[in-house]
Amino acid sequence: MNKLILKKRSVVILGASSAIAKGCCKALAEQGATLYLAGRNLTELESLANDLKIRYAIETHYGFFDAENFDSHPDFFNEVCKVLGEIEGVLLAFGYLGNSQNIFDFSEQKNILNRNLIGSVSILSLFANYFEKAQRGFIIGISSVAGERGRSKNYAYDAAKSGLTTYFQGLNQRLSRKNVRVITVKPGFVDTPMTFGKTGMFLVADPEIVGRRIIKQLFLRKDVLYVPWFWRYIVLVMQCIPEFLFKKLSF
Ligand SMILES: NC(=O)c1ccc[n+]([C@@H]2O[C@H](COP(=O)([O-])OP(=O)(O)OC[C@H]3O[C@@H](n4cnc5c(N)ncnc54)[C@H](OP(=O)(O)O)[C@@H]3O)[C@@H](O)[C@H]2O)c1
């Protein structure tokens, strides 16, 4: 693959108001990319778009996107294409940890799976077909180390992220033949609104550093990124623990 140039190339950020996505946006803006910020909070997206435009002298756009409203995705995608013309890449950054009050109820587990997994599959199907046809582009998908092993605290989220990781793997095998990159990102604990007030977290990373590291990966070769890097080894250890022992642990 030739060296990637992002200047004036359009990148769509799904879940742009997320703390990690904001770090990614800064790194993309420094490269001169044109950004389309998508999410549900239009007031926040407008102020983020204006800030990035002024700070980095780039073109920015924003629009409403709800991961759970699957039927709206084709119209959203068409609108993005109309506004941007050509699209160089997409970053999937939205996510939902769930409400710990009713995390074991089917209704909440359905929310978690719909938002994290089905919503991602729904919107990425459209982008994947577009990039396959264009024979260029990139998809960065934020999964999680949580997808590496199911834990009692929130296994619907773990399952959603595990499914997402597998989905990205398959997408990568399909699209790599068409000159399209698919990068799977597996963050460890990151200090964001998603994890605010949660107990049992350790080695918590700064979201801006994580975001910048994610974009740096576009210029490197690997398909899977653990961020911070040491989570690769924590996961390795976690996967080696036999099931009879793992079920006795509580993290
Ligand atoms: N923080 C961590 O420790 C950690 C660790 C591993 C992986 N991750 C993953 O990293 C990604 C970013 O997380 P973060 O910690 O930066 O999150 P965050 O700051 O809490 O933001 C979550 C984002 O998801 C968006 N979102 C939620 N439901 C949505 C929906 N139905 N449609 C569209 N957008 C929706 C939110 O938008 P609204 O403003 O509209 O709610 C918000 O922008 C997520 O995929 C998360 O699972 C995070």
C-alpha cells in the first residue's frame, strides 16, 4: 500500500463526541483531513466541529447518527456521500457499557448488543461495500479487550465486543484483497465518561493519548492494535487462566 496522505481526504467519525474519538479527531485534523462528525448530540458535535475548524484550518461537517436506528443508516450514509463526495475512511467509535442497575435483564442486554454490535454491523455494511467498490479506503473499528473473555460483571458487553472483533477480522480478510485496510482497536481501561465512577479499574489510560495512538496506526502495518500496548500481554495472561480457576475470580 502507498503511503497514506490524509490532507483534504474525508474521514467519517461515528460516535464523534466520545472521549477517545476526540483524541482521534485532533490527530486526523493535524494531518489536514476533512472530518464528518456523526452522533446523537448535535450541540456537542457543532461545537467540536467549529473548534477543529478554527484550530486546525480544516473542513468539518457534522450530522445526526443513531447506531440503534438501523433503518436510518442508508439515508445517513447517502447524506454523508452527498456532503463529502469521496470518502477515505471511517472510524467507528461509539459504544455503550450498559446500566449496571439492570445489566442482567434481557431488555438491557438487548440494548448493549444492539448498540455495540448490530448497530456497527448495520452501518459498516454500507461503508464496507463502498470501499470495496472504490478499491481503497480504511475502516478503524474500536472493539475492546473486554471481548477477549466473558466476565460475570457485564458479559453482554463482553459478548458484543467479542462479536465485533470477529466481525472486523472477517471484514479485514474480505477487504484486504481490495486494497482496503481494516484496523481492529482493543483499548484497555480508558478514563472517559463511559468508565467514570466504575470500580476495579487499573492502568487507566488518557483518552487523548489513546486516540492519537489509534490514528498513528494508520501509518503502521499491523491490523490489530492493543492500546496501551501492555494490554496485549495482560490479555495473554487472562486467556491462559483455565476456566475452572477463571470462574472463581471476580474482575
Ligand atoms: N473507556 C474505556 O475504558 C474503553 C475501553 C475499551 C473500549 N472502549 C470503547 O471505545 C469506544 C469509545 O468509548 P469512550 O470510552 O470514548 O466513550 P464515551 O466517551 O463514553 O462515549 C461514548 C460514545 O458513544 C456514543 N453513543 C452511545 N450510544 C450511541 C448511539 N445509539 N448512537 C450513536 N452514538 C452513540 C455516545 O454518543 P452520545 O453523546 O450520543 O451518547 C458517545 O459519543 C467505545 O466503543 C467503547 O466501547 C472504551
